[in-house]
Amino acid sequence: MPGLVMDTKDNDLIELIYTAGLVPEVWPDVIDRMARRMNAGGGSIFSLSEGHLSWEAPAGTRSIMDAYIAGGWADRNPRLEGLLQRAHPGFVQDSDVAQGCYDRLPIVTDFLRPNGIFYTAATVISGARDDLAVFSVDRGQAAGPYRREEIRWLDALRPHLGRSVALASRLRLRQASSATTALAMVGIPAAILRRRHGVVATNGLFDALVGSVFVCGAFGSLALRDRRADQVLRDALAVDHSSRPVVRSIPIAGEEGAVGVLHVIPACRQASDVLGADGTLLVVAQPRTNVTASADCLRWLYDLTPTEASIASRLSAGSSIAEIAAATATTSNTVRTHVKGILRKTGFSRQRDLLMAIGSLAALDPRLL
């Protein structure tokens, strides 16, 4: 096992740590290398920035961390509470900071042990402002508790982790500032979300809808009060848009009735520079009347076929099914079949909601129409 003296492998790890300060996607690899050096099965990094909690973990243990968040364990973890209270400038074992009988804690008996986690070494590092990062390395029963020399090795690595976290904090502040400035230029309610990061920026018009339309939860999560609409939003945010970004539009209502349409726009093209590669822009737009949407715009936004986009554009102009059939030399049944395909792709169950969403596009950019 390593002692205080770093070898060549450790130097490579240190370089990777500083890379992670610039490229957050590298953190899972950092955790993985730390875990393998400690004969551990995995670990994680939790970061708290501006009230928003995000996390990263190696691929091998990501499903465990997903279950940790989904099960609400982050809200009832006395290990973390003890770690924060102790404020030790180094790594400590979880059993040394948890209050009460460690082996009888619900998080231990109901989550950690069933997932093969018996020993954890963790540390808290402060970043800019009130930013915090919690690094943990987890291992199974066979490896046994962390020995003193292993903790010393982790402590020797901690200053590098701290400097990288500080660098990442400054970059996040700059990035969040840029995103907020961009949203302020949008004269309609808007917010930016990122996977596993939750809400990272909003404008004042969006904030005004929190409570009546939106509900903010733990760790930067966001939900709609309308349960049906909220499920559509969750489904839209769960889709991987890396290969083909597709917009989802959701009619939303508040306590006093219809509000407008929530457009869920995944990052693509130059938008990735502001939103981040895994970012999503949420825009609440009020529908306008007497507008005709461009077929090319609808095809690009909703991934429609040329025929579907043409029909949707004609519907937005007020044409009936029969009128569209006559204008395109086809039958009404064929047009209805295409409309069903349009509704399926856009996520609507009613033609009225589709038309309201198309009408709201004018609030985003008149050039779309």
C-alpha cells in the first residue's frame, strides 16, 4: 500500500485531478483511480454550489449513486452530517464521524451493506463562496477498514483536490454569470438545467412562477405542480439528446388556469457553449394568435418529416383536415394519420395543445414563424 511518497502513477493521477478542475467530466476517472489505488470498489464526489447539489461517480458505481439519490438517502445521511460538523482538514472514516451505533444506522443496514459498501474514507473541501465538495472512496468487506498509512496517502492527495475544486468553483461562477446574463436578455421566463446538477440559472420572470407553476425540490431539482405535465417534463429531461436533440413542448397551467407552453430545448450547436454539453433550456412562452409556423422550423424543432412539418404548418395557419387533404391531393384519413404521428413526436395528446405550442413559438423568436 502507498505511503506518503508519491510514485509515477500518483503523478499521473495528480495531473488528472487538475484536468478535472477544467473538465468536470474527468472526475469519475479521478475517483476510479483513487479507488483502485486504495483497493476500493468505487467512490463519488458530491459538490454543492449556490445551493445546488451535483455528483459524479465512476461508471461501475454510478447505478449505486443513482439509487442513493432516488432513495432520498442524501437527506438522511448522518455520516455526511458528522463529516461536516467535524470539519477535519483531511480524510476520515465514516464510522469515526457518524453519531450513534454506526452498524445500526438505517443508511448502513438498508443501503450501504446491501450494495457491498462496508468502509468509506471521505473528506470535505471548501471552494469559492459557500461551495463544498465531498470526496469519498468506498470499499467492500474483504478489503477491511482503512489503515493509517492509507489515510495518510489520501491526505497527501487532498491539497491537489482542494486546488482543483477551487479552480472549478471559479469557473462555475463565471459560467453561471454568463448563463444568467444570457437569460436576462430573454424577455420571457427561462431557466437552464443540467443533468445531475439541477437548475443552474434562472431569470427573474421564471423565478416569479416558482410556487404557482413550478416547485423547487432538493438538490436543484425542479417540478411542475401539474402532475401530468410534470411527468412529461421528467420524460423529456431523461432522454439522451447527444445524437439528435429534439424539443419537447408542454402545455402548463398554474393555480389560476392556463399559463402557456413550456419548451424543453436541449443543448445543440452553439447553445452548448452557454448551456453546457448536457444542458437544457426551459422557456415558458405565451401563445399568440394568427401566426403561421414555418414548416422548416417545425421540422428542425420537433424532428418531423417534411410531410408532417408541412401539415403542422398548415394547421397553425387555421386550415382544417379536409382543407389540407384537398390542398395536398390526399385523403382526410391520410392527413389524420400524419397528425397522429405529429402528436406522438411532439408529446401532445390533443391537436389543440399542439397548436397552442406552435403559437407560443412567436414569443421565442419571430424568425421561427
